[in-house]
Amino acid sequence: MESKIVATKITAIIRDDAPMLLCGDSPTYRRVTFDLTYEQRTALQVFVTGISMGQPIFESLSRIFWEK
């Protein structure tokens, strides 16, 4: 099955709703980027699940969950 490694980094956008909830302001955001190891990149590779008009259709990353 054809696959591709999608990235060398992963970025998380963290949202702080406190300004909105406490002061009626807009939420604030911060961005954190991590370099992925080869093993992590390989684990996150996406696979072709079909073909449309000669072009491959790849899986897409849907959700990420925090785990301890």
C-alpha cells in the first residue's frame, strides 16, 4: 500500500479562553512546535485509501488526544 510521511514537525495551537470568559476579550493563542523523530514520522504516515481521477486519496489526521 502506498504511503507518505506527512511532516518532520508537529505544531499545537493552545487556546486560552480566560480573557473571553473573564473580560469579554478575544481568546489568546500560543503555538508550540515539536520536531518529530523518524520513528514518530513513520508512525504518523498516511496511506492511500483510494484513487479519484487518477489521483491518490490519502488518509487524513482527524484528532489528537492528550494521554498520560
